[in-house]
Amino acid sequence: MNHSRLALVLLTLAALAACQPKTAGTAVNDNSPAVATVNVAPITRSFYDFYIKGITGGKSPADLTAEQRGIALDNLIRAQVVADQATKEGLDRSGDTAYMLELARLNVLQQSMQERYLKDRQPTEQELRAEYETQLAAMPKTEYHARHILVATEAFAQKIIERLDKGEKFDALAKAESMDSSKNNGGDLGWFTPGRMVPEFAGAVMALKPGEYTHKPVQTQYGWHVIQLLETREVTPPPFDQVRQRLVQVVEAKKFRLYQDELLRNAKVEKFPDKLVGTAAPSAPGTAAPSAPGTAAPGAPPAAAPGAAPTPPAAPAPTPAPAPAPPPKKN
């Protein structure tokens, strides 16, 4: 089982363990009646309702047929049985599994704290308007439409430029010589803002006038480029109402960030940067060995397109736990 699949399975178990009373030593304040028991531990009505809401997008058990309710309960029981066996075998206390369970716990608690903190701190119209103006000021003012030819060496790129100087067509050369998948479109990259491209590429594009191409090869991490700017246009900002919900999310995120900063100021935190790099602990039996140099790790993202800025890694946060399979629709 690869790491991403393992993470999803284990985070499902984390959700079950976190919600179940008297399971794995966790006490949950839930006095609702049991709808089933698994190894004496109850699956409560409140937990079952929560599960149904999660797998159906907000429905209650009353919205389902009796058959669907039964299938859902069987799925939940099956998941709990497997979780109990995993706990018996010590999986919740060993290796990567223990770390993923802890990340799941941290993620759920952080999300709950964020919801509670923001409940009475909804963004005001003034805050949303101010954020809108901030976002507009940070937006690029111009979009660029360009095409390029990507080759492996500077010398070859220079020969491409010489052929362009003699009158050969840019799109024909791109189709014949470029290493990039855009060659099928004559090297056309469509419309983009500078921030979407690596700095060297963006800088070269912005230095051109429409119709011009670079007379010196441009080097990026992907190889050597010959770039032609086709046209430019002014960026039209979206109207306030169109991005209102996104602004709400941004303002709320900033508010919670300030709250986190306050908590950090009042917490006793010690860092040991000299310990961040060192000999890794031996892997638990059965865990995957590191990939050989030059090979992609399971689940690794594909390489970015040449010229495009690499996507920054996401902040370390566990993937939300998926629920066991929902009951099928009744025919």
C-alpha cells in the first residue's frame, strides 16, 4: 500500500477513534443511545447521524431509505471492526501510523478552534472592501500572450535564433525543434501573468515588445528558451460581488492567523534547529524503502511545464479523513 492510500485509511480510523466513546482510551461526551455495539463499545446515534451527514452532503438518516440506513450502519461497523483490530495489533502506536493519527488529531482540533473563534468574528463589509482593495493593488496589471521554443543547449538555442533571423517561421521551428509539449501548438503558451512563470522567463517576456523574440537564449531550470511575445492586454479585475466569498475566506484566515500569533506569544516554545537534520530513525517493518536516486516517490507530483513556475508545496496539514463508502442509491 502506498503512503497516500495508507494515509487515507489511517485518517479514517483516526476519525472513528476520535468520535467513539470509550474507544482507544478517548472519552467523548455523548449520551445518545447506541445504534450498534462493536466489541461492547457503542456506536452512538449522534455519531451515526454525524457519519450520515458526512457521506450524503448534509442529509439525515430520515432522508434515507431503511435499506440505505442499514447499509450505512454495516459500513460503519465494518470500519470500526478493522480499527479495533489495528489497535489490537499496535498500529496506532507505531511508526508512520502513530504520526498520521496525531496529525489528524491536530488538524481536527485546529479546524474546530478556528470555527469557534470565527463564529462571532464574521468579516464586516468594511473589512471585505479593504481586503478587496488590497488584492487589487497586488494584482498584475498586464497579461502576456507568448510562445517559446525549448531546447537542451545554449548553442542550439542560438542556432534557432539565427534561423528566425533568416526568416523561418517561429511556429514551424517550435513544432520541429522544441522539447516542450507546447510544440504541438507552435510553442503557444496562451495568456499568462508574470507570476505564473519562473523569474528568468517572465523577465525576458516583459522586456519584449509585441512581435519581438529574444535575440539571446534564455536559461531556466528547464533548459534554454527562445521566446516570442505575441501581444499584451490589461488585466480586468473581477467585480467585488464575484469574489466576495473568496474575500470572506481571506479575511477569516487573516483573523485566525493573528489569533494563532497571540497564542504563540503566550506559549513556551523552544526550537532546536540543529536537530532538524540528522540520521533518520529506522523504518518499521513493512514500511516502504526510500526511492532510489532519480526515481519518483509514490504519489509524487508531475514536473511543472517548462517555463511555468513550480508550484510551492502546501503547508503541512493532514488530508481530511474520508468516510467509509456511502450506501448505494436505491433503484
